[in-house]
Amino acid sequence: MVELFKRWLQRNFSDPQIIFLVGFLILSFTIVIAFNDTLAPVFAAIVIAYLLEGLVVFFNSWIHKRFYSVLLVFIGFLTALLITLFIITPLLWEQVTDLIKEAPKYIEQGRQLLLQLPSNYNYISEEYVVELIAMIQSEVTQLGKDVLTFSLYSIQSSITIMIYLILAPLLVFFFLKDKEKILGWFRRFLPDDTRLSTQVWREMDQQIGNYVRGKFWEITIVSVICFVTFSLLGLKYALLISLLVGLSVVVPYIGATVVTLPVALIAFFQWGWSSEFAWLMIAYGIIQALDGNVIVPLLFSEVVNIHPVAIIVAILFFGGLWGFWGVFFAIPLGTLVNSVITVWPTVPPEKIKA
């Protein structure tokens, strides 16, 4: 057994570059896991910088001066941030407040519908319906407690949030402005021969950049289309529901399935089984079809395709480690694992020393 393990180590870890790459990845993952909360503004700034880098490159092809390109893009970013904070967020909070106020009425409507099930369907017993109602009421009560706890926690964390809102944009600016200087500083600590690590880094740099920018535009496009459609059809809480649908694309396959429930419930409680309800669900189905068959292929044509099973496993694994960011970066991180496996050098069995 010892000899077998020794030969396996010689075959897979005889190259010093692979040892450095594995050590660097383990160190990076450890830092992210250990300092996830402390370095949250840094991680958020890196994501935003990746998002804006494409625009900087685009404007730089016209201006030919990176500083002015960065300044122009950064001003646009600050403008979008201020619009989000002072226009979109208050509207969103107003709709959330209205939904919370209307929730008891919706719960009562749902309870009355459930109580009618035994008389309409003989195979559904009253005991089952009573247990189901009790379970739903328990979950709603717990959800209310969670919302209240979150609100109190948000009040306590308001100073931290304000600090993040100041630090993150500053970090974004310097990440964009001094990109080469920062990368050059990190290169000082790397070995002279990093051919393998450089190959993996170049592929991941392109993949993560394409993925983050593509996912941002997918969220934006889907949210805007949903908001326009829901508003024209007269659906309540159109902004809130549209944002939920847009954010659902972060989790492939699962997100679209989960977010369908609130869309259908809000529409049903507003219109019941009517033509308005049918038209809204048809429009929602068309939007989901356009997202999967038109928007995603256009935005992610340069992103490496990963098998659906691998995507789900990556979402579960990295989401369990890093929460939202793990889910958001599940596909790029899965691509990273695939890239490392692809370039992993092995020694042929005949060259292994006995």
C-alpha cells in the first residue's frame, strides 16, 4: 500500500510547478474562507472591476489613455450606484412593505382555497389539509421572525454597510487604474518558472471576466424585460418580482424553477383563475424561453460549457462554502477545477523510479 501511494505521488506530483499551483490554490481558498466577512468589500470590488474592465478596454480603444478611460467608466459606475441607492431601492422597499401588509390577506385566501380541497377532491382528506395549513402558518410565522431579525441586524449593521459603500467604489477605482501595478506586485512573489500557473490563470482570467459581465447583462436584460411586461399586464409588485426573476438566473436550472412559484402566487391572488393570469404566465414562459435559447447563447458564447451535473455539484459545493458568491461563481470555479485537471502533468508509469 505504501509503495502504491508512493508511485501515485511520483506520477502526479513530480513536477514542481504543479506543487506550486496546488499550494497557491489551497492558500487562496483558505484566505477566502477564513476572511470572507472581513474582506467582503475587496471581493465585491474585484467582481465589479472585472465587470467594468470590458468597458475600460472599449473606451481605451478610442481614447488611447487608460486613466481617462477608467475615469469615464468609474463616473458611469458611480452614477448607476447613486440611481440604485436613491431611486430604485426606495421603490423596491415600498413594494416589499406593501407585500408584507397584504400578506395576511393572501394567507387567508390561500387557507380558504385549501379548505375547499376535500369537498372538491375526495382523495384529499381534511386532516391532511389541516396539517398542511398548520405547517404553512408555522413557516410564515418563522419567516416573519427572520424578517424582523434581519431588520434589526440591518439597523445594527448600517454603519458597516456605509463603510462598505465608501470602500468598495474606492477599491474598484484603484483596481482599474493600477491593474498592471497590482498584478506586477504579485508577480514579485512568484517563482521564475510559472508556465503551468500562467496557463491556468490566463484561461480563468478570460472565463471569469466573460462570465461576470455576461451574467450581469443577463440579470439586467431579464429584469428589464420582466418589469416592462409585468407593468403592462398590471401585475402588483412588478419591480420586486422582476428583480427576483432577474436574480434567479444566477442559479442555473434551479433559480428559474423556484422563482416561478412567487410569480404564479402573486398573479393568482391578484386575478384568480382568469384570462389575465393565463396571459401573464404565458408571457413569463416566453421570457424564460428567450433567456434560455437566445440571451444565454449570445452572452456566454465564449464561456466553456460544463455538463449540467457538474454545474449543480459546483453550485452545491461552492454555495455551501461561500454562500451567494459561491453560487455566483460556481461555473467559473468549476471551470477552474476543469482547467487544473486538463493541464495537470503526469509522469508515464515506465519513467517512475521503483
